[in-house]
Amino acid sequence: MTAGKKSGGEAGDRLRALGLGAASEETRAPSGAAIHVEDLTAAYDKKAVLWDIDLEIEENSITAIVGPNGAGKSTLLKCILGFLKPLSGSVRIFGKALREVRDRVAYVPQFSEVNWDFPISVRDVVLMGRYRSIGWFRRANASERAIAEDAMREMGLSALSSRQISQLSGGQRQRVFIARALAQRAGLLIMDEPLAGVDKSSERIIIDKIRELKSEGKTIVCVHHDLNTLRSYFDHAVLIRRYVIACGPVEEAASEENIRRAYEDLI
């Protein structure tokens, strides 16, 4: 995993050109990179929230994206997933444009992005992970239902499969959406704060499953907020504060100096 930060002059040039950039799909990711981001600048209402992001996330790794509130962590995920079009730069997934490998990518949204009052059962949420395979207007067959049942079992949800998601605890709800991602059988799982607000039991189930996924050759990327568990839960880290401060093996990227730079004036 590598990362680079542009010089202040280049970053300034890009910021002055806000609104004029166009995302490119021409850059090819090096072999072994699950995610390759190059020269990415993103903004909301023409206000830059990320600039000149260069990074690579290796295949078969567990990577944390870390930084203070407002650093652009969730925005980076949205650019990678195609939810937000960057002003400039390119994103490659497994060396290809997202549209070519969308079925190889699963996403677990941030807790606050879900309407938890929506009347739907745990089983039906998890089955949504199979819709790309079965289609939105067809009933799931026995094989698809079995995949969903396996995903619920792996996340300790079998006994809750008929419950409405509104009836679940915070940790149980998070596990439901991870089970939905598991049902996709994707090679890359991207999670936005999967451990935020969950109980210790759910946290252990989630981390154990993430480690198991890595042992199966999958790549997991998580926005993470707890610096105390960073080194024990993840093997790689990306530290950002609207630009990349460090990116690499967690012991190197999350050094005391890099943490200080990322959280300067905050810790």
C-alpha cells in the first residue's frame, strides 16, 4: 500500500480549479491493488473536502481509514463507491472501473444513513444482498435463500431472522447489514464505521468475521474512529485530514507522529 501527497502549489492549483475537473477512468491500478486512487479531489457545493488523494489498498488486507471528524473519511468512501463524482482524479477497483466490477464490491453504510423504522424483516434485508443476482422483481429461489441463511448464521442472527429491524439493538442492526454484505459474496467489503455504537458482543462477532474474511482472501476497508483498537483490529491504515497523511502497514502509518499530524489541535 502506498500513498503520496502533492506539493502545496499543486494542491492550490487544483483547489483554484474547483468545478472544472473531470473524473478520469484511464489510470490502471497496479497488480495487487484492490483500490487505486489517484489525484482525487472532491467537493460539496464547490467547497473542497478532499484534495489530491493518492493511495493504494492492497488485496487481502484489513484497512482502517482514520482521521478526525470532517477529515473526509466517508466522502472518500463515497467517491470510491461511485456515490459522489470527484471533481478530478481516478478510482480503480481491482484494476478496472467500478461499473465493470460492481458485483465484486459490497457496502455497509453508516448507521445514521439507514431508516431503521422502515418495516422490513432481518431476513429480507439480508436477501437484498442477492438482488444483483436474482433481480429486483423476482422471488429468491432456494439457493439464494440458503446463501442469506448462511450469512445470518455467520453473524449470529438466525434466531432474529423474522424480527423487524426496528426491534433490534444497535449491535444487532449493524450485524444485519454486514450479513447483507456477506450475502453478496463480494471480494471487497467497504464499511463505514461498522463498530460505532455497537455492544462488546457484536464488536467481537464483527471483528472475528472480518478476520475470517481476510483468511478467505477478501479485502476489507473500514472507516474507524477508535485509535485504541486500531493496531489490534487492522493490519493497514490510511490517515487522512482532507489529504493523505500516511498510508501503509498499520504500525508505520499509525505512528505517533502521523497520529499527531492527523489530529493536531484535537488531541
